[in-house]
Amino acid sequence: MKRRAPLTRRAVGVLVAAGVCLVFARGIGSQELLAAAGLLIALVAASFGAVYLERPSLRVDRFTRPDLVSVGGRTEVEVTIAETSALPHVHTEWKDRVPPGLNGSASGTLPSTGVAGIGSRGRTARYTVTALRRGEHQLGPLALTVSDPFGLVVRRRDVGGTHPVIVLPEIIALPEIPALTASRDGSTRPSALHVGVGEDDIIARPYLPGDAVRRLHWRASAHHGELMVRQEEQRNDPEATVLLDTAAAHWAWPDDDPSYLPAFEQAVSLAASIANHLVDADYRVNLFGAGDEGLAREISARSAASGLRSSPVGGMGDALERSGQHVEEDELDAALLDLALLRPTRNENRFLDLSQVTAARRAQPVIAILGDVDEGDLSELTAVAHLSPLPIALLPAGARHRTIDLLQLAGWRCHVGERGESFSALWLGTSGPATTTSASPTGRTRGRAGRRNGGDRGGH
């Protein structure tokens, strides 16, 4: 809200009228005009004193529904102004500060308190904002412009504190791909009947020479009329690791605002979408951040009737501000909250830290969402690839041919996307052959200017 002079046009007109009355009063010696001039001046002075000398008690409370919203979602904001004042306020304009990550018209006029409103009263304003960027955004403070009952004097005040609105990364529905239904050694995912059993299943099969006698299943043998042996079928919940590169230098384009990296935002959204997709497919997902920022979550597979399948916000939003603490009701909700608050790592002198992944030593598919990584990061990426039966690397447009070559030699299935390409297209590419570095010139994109000098870059 622009800074406004304390006197309105009406007040200026009143003062001009008072001046005219003074001039004519002195010219013709009229006491009536002199009294009228004094009355007009006193009215402006009284209005000024009423607005600027009065110190009303103000309390501002904000309520948002929901507390959590995804990118592109909307949230309703209710602002309650509790005021204790000795004078009525006929005209009060309000404007709430809306940060750049949110969009909405947050201004208006509060209803008049009237003479009957003298004392303690409350007034309410409502508006709607749309989430544009993930992260934690602060609404407020509230700017109030108060006017006297005659509309002669105005005063602008910033009141109340701020209120957080957390925006979760956008979740895109991804199609099924065959690449995750079988590992490199040919073993397949467990059937849906076996997922979630919780313990080993015991089945019987015909006796074969060499089977131990102690494994004979006598009841099954009597039922089938031939010797049968016990065979335990180990429950096999599928697991996958989603690895997100959090190094800011790997996602920076020359024309990007340093405080906002669109490529990194897309990477975070892709990580959230893949994690949600794998949980939907009954995978247990291990989500890690490869950088200084701490990001490590284990997300259990869940049935299709629970959690975020109907809403990416779940039921966690209403509990965010109980005693000033975040309340986590669900593992996937908690992981999405971590991603919402994740910031890119600004330490350019440190290679990717993948120790959490290599320490786990789990033979499971690894989906790595990587920026334009440095060669110094390849040793740890190679170690991860050797542990995984299905290492998939999703890279942005502009990844260098040398980097792609080394990743592929290390065992990664590389898929390089075009800038602005949809998540679904890049995800579907993982079911096809890996990207090679023999791309045509039309498939190449520009590199990170001023950051690195060597190496051609590949396109999709």
C-alpha cells in the first residue's frame, strides 16, 4: 500500500474554505465568518487528534483452511481484527501482505463500527490465495488505514504478525512403467496377494530326491496321496530408493534468479511424484537428499484406501499449529513436508554426499534425479550403481556428454530430458532404452554459462 498523506482531499477542501472565511472575515469585519473559519479548523484538528493521538488496542488473528496446500492449490484466509477503541471508525481500509510465492487479492474495506460499536469489537476480512511456489510463505503483517468519522484524516498502521502457509510440491500422476516390475537379474515383484502379509507363507510341493526328511509335510502328503515337503516362500516387499540431487550449482541456469531455481523446483516435484507413485504401487520407498541439506525418509507401502491418494495434503494440515509444532500423521505426508521445506545446497566445494545410500547396502532399484553433476561426484554415484540391480538416472537438459558417458559406464541407465519437458514424458522414457551420447546437434541445449567450460552437452 502506498504511503498516504494524513489529510484527505476533503480535509484540504475544509481548510481552504476556512482560509477563505478568514480572508473575507478580515475584509468585511464579519465575526460570523471568523467563527466559521475557526470551527472548520478545529474540526480538522479534532479529527487529526482523534486518529493520531488515540492508541486503540488491536489484535490480529489469521486462520487458513487448509494449512497445507499443493502448488496450484487454493487456501482460504480469514483475518479477525479485535479492537478496543473509545471512538467509532467509519471507514477502515485493510491490505494483507501476500508474499511472491502466493497470489491473491488481499485488500478491502472493513464495515463501520458505528456509534454502537464503541468499546471492544471485532471485525473480519476474508480472501483467497493461490499457491505458486512450494515452501513456507508468510502472510502479513496487516496494513490498516483508519479514517475519522468525517473522513478528514487517515492513518496507516501495520498491525499483527505473520502467519505461515506451507506449499507442498506439485504431484503429477505418473504412468506405470515396466522397468520397475523386474530387476536386472530377472526376479519379479511379489504378487499383490503376498504384499503386506507380515510373515512367511508356507506352501507344499512334491518331494524331490535330496530333500530333507524333516521337511516332509505329512498332512499335505496324506491329502495329495504322495510325499510333499514344506517350502517357505519368503515375503518380499519391494523397495526402491529415490535420490534427489540438492546441489544448487547443478541446477542453476544463467538467467535464473539465484533465490529461485526453476529446474530444482521441477526436480523436487518430480521426486515427490515418483515417491507417491511408488508408494501407490506398494513399494517401500527410501527418500534421500544428496547434499548438505538433511533429507532422509523411509516411506512404508500402504493400501490404496489410505493417505494421499485422494489429496496430496492428507489430514495433516489442521494439526500444523498445535502448540507451535508440526504434527506428522503419515510417512508420505512427512516426506512431502520435508520436500516442501527443502532448500538447495549452496556449498559448491562439496561433492554429493551419498553415504546414507551406500551405507544401507540394499539391492533395490535406485532412481536418481540428478542435476549437471561434476566428475568428482561420479565415484559415489558409481558405488550406488554397483549396489543397485536397477540404477536409473534422470538428468536435466544440458547434461554434458562426458558426464552421461561416465554414468553409463558406471552402470546407470541415463535419461536426459528437454527443458520444459513434462514429467510424464521423462518418466516414460525410463521404460525405453537409455539415452546415449550420440545425440544430433538439434538435440543439444546450451550449458551453464560462466560456471563450467569443458565438455559438450547432450540432449534427449
